[in-house]
Amino acid sequence: MNFFFKSAVVAVAAFGCGLAGVIVQSFVPAFVEGARPTITAVVGLVSTLVSIVLGLLISSTYNSFNAQQSDLQVAASTLGH
């Protein structure tokens, strides 16, 4: 799979989870004490975890790109001699 496709899937999943949290929050009855802050906290936690995973995915992609670029430069320098 392509790295950009994986990133897009994670971004869509994060947006979907946030949207699901907002929808669930609107269905919680007003008489349930503490339910809305709990749902808000869980949505925030999930959003934070997804942003960390997305950051790690981008970092991994960048490191892979740098490794391939340095390998290409080494191969090109050996062909030049």
C-alpha cells in the first residue's frame, strides 16, 4: 500500500471518530450526569492518539525516503568513478 493512502485512511478514521463522538454526545440524555464530559474526554483522547500515530507514520515515511535517497546517492557516486 502507498504511504499516502495509509495516511488518508488514518485521517478519515480520525475525522470519523470525532464525528461519531459528536453524534453520540447529542444523543446522551441531559439527566445522565457526567456523560457529556466523559464522552468529550474520550473523543479528545482518541484524537490525540490518532494524531500521534499519524505523526509517527509521517516520520517513518520521511526516514524511509531519506534512506532511499542516500542509497541512490551512494550508487550514483560509485557509478561516477
